[in-house]
Amino acid sequence: MTQSLTEQTTEIAQVLREELARLLECPADKVDLSVRLTELPGVDSMRLVQTVVACEKRWKIVLDEDELVEVRTGDDLRDLIAHTLASA
């Protein structure tokens, strides 16, 4: 059974939230994907790279570096992952 785009996007958001929470050592419900990633508490460039790598491994994808530099929020990253999966 194929997931709808909404179901897939919701799943991506949940996994992304959990991964950021793990790296930032905070509860997942405290991770707001609508804010800029650089504004999350305790975030640094290494943690952001670790998040991207974990997502690529989780979904067995490679995110386009040119598109990745345009990512500002967790929602942007979620959408890029969804777009990459849809294009695969």
C-alpha cells in the first residue's frame, strides 16, 4: 500500500523532529520545524550535518546539495526530503 503525500510528509516530519530532538538532547515535542534550524536550542553546524546524514540513511536518499543550501527551517528540510523521495 502506497502512502499518500500527506501521510509521507507527516511521517517525515515526525522522524525529523525525533532526530533533531536526539541530537539536541531535548523532547521531540519541543522541536518546532517552522522555526529556522539555526534558532533551535543547542544547534550547531555539526548537528545539522548529522541530521541530514541521518535522514539520508533513514530514507536511503541523497539530498541535492544545491537545494540543501536553500533549506532554512525544519519544514524546508521535510519538503526537500519529500520531494527527493517523490523523484526517486
